[in-house]
Amino acid sequence: MEKLWGGRFEKNTDSLMEDFNSSIGFDKKLYHFDIVGSKAHATMLAKSGIISDKECKEIVDALMEIECEIESGKVEFSTKNEDIHMNIEVLLTNKIGETGKKLHTARSRNDQIALDLKLYSRDAVINIQELLKQWIKTLIKVSEDNIDTVMPGYTHLQRAQPITLAHHLMAYAEMAKRDYLKLSSWLDIHDTNPLGSGALAGTTFEIDRQYTTELLGFSSPTLNSLDGVSDRDYAIDLLSNASVGMMHLSRLCEELILWSSQEFGFVEIDDAYSTGSSMMPQKKNPDAAELIRGKTGRVYGDLLSLLTTMKGIPLAYNKDMQEDKECLFDGVETWIKCLTIIIPMIKTMKIKNDNMYKAASGGFTNATDLADYLVKKGVAFRDAHKITGEIVLDCIYKDITLEEISINEYKKYCDLIEEDVYGEISVLSCIRKRNIVGGPSGEYVKKHIDIMNTFFVDK
């Protein structure tokens, strides 16, 4: 084919190279942001006297028509035009002729794609924050319904101490809050407009970068044209946030997968988010949770791919950076999909309270409280720890619980133990007594929920 901007070349582009070089197959996703940036650029060119007001109106009106045509499916993008920028420029020129060719004055595809990708990222961040708010509200609602649902807390996947399901789920609400705040920080850090950076050294035209910055809703223009076109930190930071956010979802999904097994029997995932087996008719598989767990590695891969692409690139723009988009699109959209599916999955899951309580009552989860009881009676903690360990070992041999030991047996280990020990080591007492900031008591968890609700009132 005839080469785009081919004045310097003697040969046309090979068809294989044309296909290899084209990015329209994936960057067509940016059409809206490309048009938004182009409208702002045209408006600025007119304000600066570089094109006339009439030409600006003709360009802007045509761009709006093109966007409607794209959204209605009337436009077929061409690999011959390489990317979304040239596809839209060709559509514009075909529609309004020579005036369309003036739009690219004082602009390069380098600052154009930097702008498009940053606008896409900003839009994605705002959408994800809305999803995170829904996710946190879902966790709060399920927690409110399960303030008194007792379950074992684990370390090393071994039963450790009794807690409540509300306390457990609010841990994930805290993780989601951090995800939200990191995205707020992203919006602050990357609130700069690269348009006007040109190919790498700005332009000789007297453009008004502050004006396009205001039109596009940024706080300031980028202050170095080299950085303006070569920066992809915003994409890397967003994928980093996506990776951490996916890790948080994956940890909960791992627990849900375990909890929905017959070995645990704590929850049952709703039929709408489960699948069956092609061979085993009895199976009900937690596939939504498993897919979220699996897709987490995929998002990690997107982050690592972009980091690897950027690590050896000299300033300013290099064609390697065409590889930034598929990573970013995939990582962001995967996070969005996973948040979208986990919210109704948690809302609809059945909680098996009795099984959770039974598990919390076994495994000597109240052993720490027995040791604390001895400390309150005047025994040094290390000695109390040893005494309690010996009592637990004796219970294991006798296949009984700490509540089932007689007071006479207790006194063989320590004569400071009195009848009040049974009240101190009951599962409910173990939870209720931990009424400190961050603790699992129902009283504190309600306060935690109030704090979280207040945090998101104005957000």
C-alpha cells in the first residue's frame, strides 16, 4: 500500500509490515477519548488564531457526527490507516475535505495517544471507584446481618481464635477502602495534560496548553514535553493498583472456595454463580470464585508485561510503547469484571451459621483465653502458656474440650483456677471480651461499620 506520510520513502509498506504495525485492532477502544481530545485541540487552535472559528465549528461538528456513526456501527476501521488517530482523521477529511487536514496542526500522534490513554485511565479509575463503593457497601450489609455469626479465625489455616463472620468480612472492607484511596491518589498524581507536548519538543505555534487543560478537566499541563509523551507511569500505577485489588479479591475467593467445600461447609454459593460437572451429577463448583482467583495471575502478567516493555526505552516515544494498550485494557477490564461478579455472589451466598459455630467451638480456639485467665490470676504469661498447652494436650488424649474438664482436673494444673473459668472461656465470651479498637466484639464491629459508612458519605 501507499505509505502514510511517505514523502521521505521510495518504497511502499509491505503488506505484512502493514498488518504488524497496525494497532487499530485494539486501540479502536479509544475512539471516544480521541474525539474528546481532538475537539479540545480544535477549540484551542481557534482560540489561538491558528484556525478560524468557522473551521473549528466544522471540525467539531464533524467529529461529533463521526462518534455517532462509530457508536451506531456504521464505521469500519481500516488497518491501512494504522491506528485510531489516523482512522478518525481520514474519516474527518473524507467528510469535510481540506479543513479536516488542519486538525493535526501543532499536534503529534505521540502526545495524542498519551492524552487518549490518560483519559481512558482516568475514566476507568472513576468507574472502578464506584464499583469499590458498591463492594464495600455489600461487605458492610452482609457484616451487619452477621454481627453475631460466630466462626473460627485461622492462622496457618489452623483454627486459632473465635471471631465473627462480620469481623472477617470487614477485614476485606478495609482492603477495599485502601484500594479506593490508592485510586484517589492516582487521580491526584496523574492529573496532568500531555496534549501540546508534540512529538517530543512541543511546537513553534503559539498554542494555549492551559486552555486545553481546562477543557479536558486536568489541573495542569505536563511541564516537560519529553516526559509528556514518554510517561506511562499512570498506566503502570493503575495496573499496580489493579494487581493489589485483584489480590484482595483472590484471597477472599480462596476462602469461599474452601468454605463451600464439604470439609468446611460454612457457605453455599448461589446456583447463579456456580456450575456443574460434565461427568459427576452431584457436583456444584464455585467457578465464579475460582475464575476470579485465576484471573488475578493474568492481571499480574499485564503489570509485569508493561513494566518489562518500559524498562529499556530511551526518551522519548518509541514504537515499543504501542504494547502498553493491550496490557492496560486487559488488566483494567478484568478488575472491573471481577468486581462486578463478586458483589452479587457475596450478596446471594447462603451462610451456614451452625457449622461455623461448631467449628469455632472445636480446635481449642479458646486456649488463649484460658492462658489470659491465668495471667489475670497472677501467673506470668509464659508460665500460663505452658500450663494451658499441657491442659490442651491432656484434652486431646481424652478427646474432650476445655469446657468439659472438671474443676478438680483444672486445679491439678493450677490451684488458682476457679469456677469462673468456664464463663471466661466460652466462645461467646472470648469474642465479647475483645472489645478493643480492631477487635471482633459485636460492639466494636458495629462501630467499625459506622466509621466505614461515615467515610463514604461524601464520596
